[in-house]
Amino acid sequence: MPGVELDPGLLRRTWQIPGWSDRGAVLRRILPPLACAVVDSRSESFGYRDEIGVSLAHGRWQEWAEEQATAVREFLHAFRAHSLVTSAPATHPHQTLVLCAEASGELRPDYGY
């Protein structure tokens, strides 16, 4: 239901389930809380960033509507840049790079711009 916060465990199980018939639709629905979970070291999903990247790739976000794909692309770019300039140990830049590379299929930071 829009506007209702997802339980952290339900959020994790939602992006982890491989059998959704329309994974892209599911990911678009949970993308705001998923993006928050990716950057919050206290979240249940934080330790699964590599798997989240794979899940995004399987959701084929590059084929979403231009506005949605641009939002994901900009998030990946900002998240990667932030992890490189932040001194907090919880950022784990190598894990962030893995998430971004898995999600985009690119090692370059432009993610298809």
C-alpha cells in the first residue's frame, strides 16, 4: 500500500525473491525504501548490497521509463561517489562498487550516460 513503510524483513525478502514474473514492477514499487536501506548501515538489507545489485540488474532498470531509469542511474552514480569521499568505515567502497557494477553491468562510473 503506498505510503506504508515496509517492515525491514519484508523489504529484504521482496527484493530477494527470484521468481517474480515482473521483477521490474516489484523493484519500482520498493525502490524508495530499498535505496534508503542500501545506504543505511543499520538496515537489514545493508549487508546484501552485492545481491541488491544483481536484483536490480534482473529487474532490467535500464529499460524502465526514462524518468525511472534516470533516477536509478543518478542514484548509482551519487552512491558510488559518496562512498569514495566518505571516511565512515560503514561505507565499504568496494561493496558499493560491486553493487553499482552488478546493477549496471558497467565498471565505469557513468552507467550508460
